Amino acid sequence: MNQPVKVSEKVYWIGVNDRETALFENLWPLDKGVAYNSYLINDEKVALIDTVKINKMDTYFEKIQEILGENKEVDYLIVNHMEPDHSGAIKEAMHYFPNIKIVGNQKTLEMLEAFYGITDNFYLVKDGDVLDLGEHKLRFYLTPMVHWPETMMSYDETDKILFSMDAFGGFGSLDGGVFDDEVNLEFYEDEIRRYFSNIVGKFSMMVQNALKKLQGLDISIVAPTHGPVWRENPQHIISLYDKWSRYEAEEGVVIVYGSMYGNTERMADFIARKLSEKGITNIRLYDASKTHVSYIISDMWRFKGVILGSCAYNSGLFPSMQTVINKIENSALKNRVLGIFGNYSWSGGGVVNLEAFADKMKWERVGESVEAKSSPKAEDFKKCVNIAEEMVKKLKA
């Protein structure tokens, strides 16, 4: 989209889409692209709210010029978040608008200098401060560690718009639709949860703190820096963040396995079938070697049950399963129900390391761990049945 989009009478979406970058933060697949959202308030004083990644600056500044014309300048640049996908165009903005003041908190100032060597024209704000643009008044709420230490949100008291930086955002380019009532929300909710679970979820306690701080605000629109702008039902995205940051989950099971020659996979398929026979309809079965861990973690954030299986590999976990449990530990996901299975031939390593992982996570366990030798036998499958049956009891309780 090359044109600005009106959010309200004087507020514009001037974001850009990125369908070229393959990995977000050089880690997370962007199969469906990503949007970098920025906003402009064209009042007596003009304010930009966040910028865009450096590879999209030309389109970005064309949109600003289309709104302001040749003679009007930008007075303020509000920096809610300093990650380079949102701060990448700051130096160019200072070139375009030499008198611009950069608005942020003390941590923002420190990062501006560290990233870009910028120390001048800084307008320091604290929690609760208000910036008067004329008709529009922006109040600032510091929300540290959602998900960087400098993160803050800006609330337009006039139009009741919450400019929420990365909070309430997600992956996925905006392919025509910008607002929640213009897009397929099922598609975006999956990508928003994948974003939350892999990037923000580790800081769920700080998300809860931020939500408490925002309680009582009359929010008509949530305008994040990624994903759709929520104007029809802003409480929906807020409620999702509340749910996810409380580690609440739906009925369902995520089975993840690492298998060299198919024997551990046979056990995974068997457990999945037994779950289905007992009435579990949401079953996600993943070969850890073929599915990127970000999709696996996203489903673990959605569903209550997790069953992990690994063959032994050089007296340890299968490497792709090691990646999975490392990411789960890093994300600090809580309140899940866990079953464990695996396979070995001449030495153990798979199941014992999954057991060690279980001890660290302190998730509720179901069934006895199953470790088949070389290939699963009748007794091993019987134990797999126990895992499935106990999992169903926990989920249905």
C-alpha cells in the first residue's frame, strides 16, 4: 500500500509492508511477511509515532510528504520502541526535518546514543506525562520489558487511540486491509500468537503489569507497530494478550518428536490416535526436524497438553528436539501438562534428557515415561496408551 490510510480525522497509518525479509530478527520465518506500522498525527503540531525498518524508507517518507505537502514539517517523533525495525529511519527523519524533537524516556535516550550516536533534540518524558499537539493530547505510559527495557505506549486522549508499539502486534503483511474489520482475523490471530509466544511471552509478567497500568483507559483503537489496527473490537486483542500472558490454554495436545528411522515417530502416531479415540480433536503432531520451532511454540502456547518424544543421539537428545526444549525453557511457558516417550538402541539419552527438562519446567506429568529399545513392542505401546488416557483425563477435568 503506497497511500496513507486514515485512522481518524487527523491520524494516519503510514506503515509499510516487508515481503522480502525471510527471517524476522534473523530467527523467525516470515512466510507471510510482516508490516512495520507507523502513524502520523497532523495537528497544530505534527507528531510521527515510531518509524520503519531502514529498507523501506523511500515509501515511508513519500507517505509523510503526501499528507503534509511541501511546507509543513514534523515537530515530534515519538519513539515507543527502539528496536531497529521501528527506529531504523530516525536519522533520515532528522535529515528531512532538521528541527524535529525526539520524544522518549531515559532508557530511550541511552539507546538512541548507543545505536545511532544521537544526543541532541531529545524531549524527555516520564510515566504519565502529556504532550500537547493542539487538538490532540498524547499521554505516555512506560511499560518496561514489553519486551525491551525502554518500551512505552502513547495514548491519544482525544481520539482514544492506544499506540502500543510491539504489544498487540504480530507477523503477517497487511495485504490490502489495515483494520481488524477488513482482514481475516483467524489468519492474523495465528501470526499474532506466534509473535507473542516467541518474542514477548518470556516477559508475560511484565505484560500483566502493563495491562494493569492501562486498566481504566477508554480505548477505541489499538494501533500496534505490527499487524492490523484494531478499531472494531480493540478489546479482543487486549483479551488475547491477557489470556496468553496468564498462560491460559485451550483443550488440545501438541506432540513433538525427533526420530531417525521412524520408530519414535510410530509411537507419536500411536499416541495421537489414542488421544483422538478419547475425544481430543485439537491434536498437533510435529516432526521437530521439519517444522520451525516458532510454529511449535505457538501451538504450545495455545494448547494445554504437551507430549515430547526423542530417540537417543550420541548419548543425548536428538538435536532438533534439543532445539525445541531449549526454546521452551527460554520462553518460560508455564502451566502445561507433559508426557514423555522415546527410543534408544545401544545407549540412552533421549528420554533421560526429557526427564531433566521436565524437572526444570515443573509441569504436571502424565503417565510413566516410555523408552522403547530399538523398536517399540507391545509393552511400550501399552505405556503409550497410559500417557494418552491420563492426558485426556487432565484435559477434560
